[in-house]
Amino acid sequence: MLLLTALSCNISAGGQAATPSPAVASTSTNISPTATFTDIPATETLPPSPTFTPPPTDTPTATPYPVVENLKAQVTAGLLSCRYGPGAEYLYLYALKAGANIKLIGRTDANNWVWVDGQNKCWVNVKFLAVDGDWTMLPVVYPGIADQLPVSPYYPGPSWANAERDGNNVQVYWEPVPISPGKYESETMHQYLVEVWRCEGGEIIFETLGTNLPYITVENDQPGCSTLSHGYVYVQEKHGYGGPIEIPWPQPASP
């Protein structure tokens, strides 16, 4: 009865039931103790790093290229032309018959012609020989001691030459030097002889070109050789050679 009376009094006094106040949450936070670090004493030093000493290396020495003084050979062609120079475009000196035994004493620096010993030394193509040994071990004598071509008593060489490059082709032209018809060795002889050292596949190739015109195109001169491409122009007649004049060779662009 007393409880009912008290509630009745409260309602009558405020007009509505009193709402109990919510409990206030605690705002305090427990903080864990902060960890502490110990500094390395300033006087403490790290051990020195080991020093690497490379082992001594041997200095490479160049291995000399083997050379033989001469080789024996036998002619396999029916009649082999022996010429003044190392190529089919040079003047004819004499012929060697099949089965002839000869001695080879040199070669060129970049083609397959070899120098034949004798009273009148001359050049033949090695593909028409049976050689007793490796002919590439013969000493290089052209250019060198064997490049003394007979001099023409009638015609000088051109006084100038020039060249222009078109990709891997080189157009060479020079001063015209006409010769008389009676100065031809044969109907197939060319009035001009052009010696060329050109680059192909990373190697220098020596070749001789002939023409009756004061210009010629040298094909396939590529970049990539350690030796520069170069060449010479001769006037050729049956008694010998005029010149040569060196070609101011336009070098290929680097690969």
C-alpha cells in the first residue's frame, strides 16, 4: 500500500513516469607500459669487412700463325695459264701443262691465287692444282714482295680516281687513258684493271675486275671488317701497266 501511494504521488507531481538515468561509461583507459630500448655504446665498433684480393691472371700471349716456306703441287688442268698477277684479269705470262710439278712460294692476302717459283715467277689459281699440304699456310706476298707488275713504256696510269657509295655498292670512276688497238694482248684483254679489297661477311676479299670503260661498279662491300676496304686502278696494255692510282674509297657505315 505504501508503494502504490508513493508511485501515485510521483505521477501526479510530474505528469509522466520518470526515466531512469543511463549509467555513464568509464572513460579511463589502461595504458600498458612503454617498451624501452638500449642504445649501442658509441665506443663499440663493428668488425672490419674482409678484403677480396683477386687471384693473379696470366697475360695472354699471341699465338703466331703457322707459315710454311713452300709447298709442292701438281697441275690438274689441261693447260693452266700462269699470269703476272693473282687473278684472271692480269696479263698472261706462260702456260703449265697437266701433270707439271711446281713449287708454290706464296699467296695473296684474301683470295685463292698462289705464286709459282721459277725463273719467271707467276700466279695460278689453286683450284687447278693438287697441293701437297695446306696452301693457306704459305706466306702472303701480295701485296708485298710479289706485287711488282711490269711497267708499260707507253701509257701512264690515270691522274685521278673517285668513288661514290650506294648502299653496299661502290661506283668507281677515273681519268680515261685510251690505248691503241695494237696494244691489246688479245681480244678478251681489258684496258683497265681494278684491284679491290672489299668486306663481305666480316672478311676482306681480294678480287680483280676488268673493264674497257673508265668506270665500274664494285658490288657487295659490307661493314664489319677490321681492315678498311680499298682499291687501285691500272691502265693495262700488252707490255705492262700504267699506274696505279689509289681509289679514295667511301667506307660503309658501321653496323
